[in-house]
Amino acid sequence: MRPENSNWGDFGDDDQIGRLNLVNEKKVLQGVAEVKVGRTFCLSLPLDYPGGQVLNKVRKPPILKPVIRNNVPYFNYEWNQLNPKHTDIGSDDAVMLYTQYSTQWDSLAHRGSMFDVNADGYPIPVYYNGFKAGEDVVKDYKHNTSAKALGIENMAAHGVQGRGVLVDLFSEFGEFPRKEVGYNDLMRVFDKDNIVVEKGDILCLWTGLDQMIMRMKGKPEESVKHACAVLDGWDEKLLQWIIDSGVAAIASDNLAVEAVGKQIPEGQTGSNLPLHELCLFRLGVHLGELWYLADLAKWLKVNQRSRFMLTAPPLRLTGAVGSPVTPIATV
């Protein structure tokens, strides 16, 4: 049994990449066709940004430590300590990295739902395409974790390269007050900027939060939690557009693409992040968060364009449910 408005099974019973299946040879060529001048843009924040834990209380900045070699920290290590004839120095480091602290992809094992997948009247915790918590996505008694299905490595192996389409929400809505963008708002921006999104495109939303984060130089203020546009995940028309549009993935420069912290209406049950639930759980649409889109967006606006070639593979980190990413746009 599959949920309403899902594509479970459409790409095969064992499918683990969802709508990335639509990013095929044709979409890659469409992306390549958008390269007119050969200029590239880095779409990643520094991976120690936003800084602190203002945006997310459970994720911490990366910590770099030296590798231990020859029983000492191998950092600015002088090899003449081992052999006087050696003139080399060397450094190696290890990193403690929260995979979704900064610029990131969510895997399809990042967010699931309680669903009656067995059609027996008993909802159980499952992820996209019916993969089960505790069986396919596991944590052992030592708290070692592994997404044996839907891990981010599936996204990496497929390759994330195709046509990106950027929507400039910042120019329309600014920083304050925060605007929750629904379907009608989004279509108005599409019409104003002559934006066309087609099946298999990767949608990128620039809200301006990225440039606020960069301005704060690793010391974000509480204001970033209430600034810049977010999608209104409770707008049914917007969710239906995501279903109908065939977008392969959605990325934004904000924390969660959609508004967070909203209350489920009285007397109802469901997801507190309905856009996440639709995209990650039902449709297999990967979500990218905290991307740096400002420079690209400004260049596209000056040049009256919205499309570009996007290259954005995650780390091929087996079993991970998210990954840092350094996307590249080529125009």
C-alpha cells in the first residue's frame, strides 16, 4: 500500500533516489545547453557557517583535529624528528562533522512518517517507497547508525548534474517581515520574471538569508530565525504544484525550505513539516538547505536569465541520511 499523492513504485519497488530518476541524459544536456559564458559560482556557505547554534540547537559546527602519527599529532610535523635526513613537514586532519549543519542535501531517509504500509490497520514508521525504520534504516545498541536503504550514497552514485532554475524571492519579499510564500505568490514571481520550470529541473529558491548569514560572519543573531521568505508548506495549492510540476529536487538558502515551528491545527494529526513530508516521504524529492545562492542570483538577474547548469553531488558516504555539499553553477 502506498500513500496518496506518492510515486512509490513508479521507478521500481527498490527505487532509492525518487525523482532524481528524472535527471537523465536529456536533463544533463539541457543543463549543458545553459552554459553560455563558462563562468562558475560556488553555491556553498563555508561549512563552519552559519556559526554557533542559533538556527539549529542540535547541530554543531565542524571541529578539526590532527591525525596522530608516530605517537604525536601529525600537524606541522617535522620528519627530521624521525630521520635527520628528511626535510619534509606534513599535516593531516580529522573532522567531527554534523552532516546537515551547513550547506546540505537531505537524503530520503532524513524524514519519514507513520503509515499503514501493510494495509492491516496498524501504522508503522516508514520512509520513501516503504523502506522501514529499524529494518532498512537502523541504529544499533552502540548508537551506530546506517541507512541500509535510501542512504545519501545513492544520490551520489546517480550523480546530481542537470538544469537548475533559480527563483529570486528576495527581490520580491526582502528580509523583513518574513513572508510565507504560497502558490499564488510563487506564480506571481514566475510570471514577473518569465520563469518556466519543467519536469526534471532542480528548483533553487533565493530568499536572501544566505547573504544575511555571511554578513554576520559566523556569529548569527536571533533575527536570522525570523528573516526572509520561506515556502508555506501548509498551502495545498503549493503542494499540488510540486506534485504536478515534476521538479526533481528543491534547494534553498534557508534552513528548511519551508516555514518551521508552525502548530498542527487543533483536532488534526499529521506532519509539522508538510512540505518535507510530501517531498522526502511521498515523492522522493531531495531537499537542499542553506545553499549560498546570492552571487548566482544577482548575476542571473543582470543577465535576464533564470536557468543554469547545476552540479551538486553529495558525499558518497555510505548509510548517511544527509550530506554537506559544495554545489557549482555554471552559466
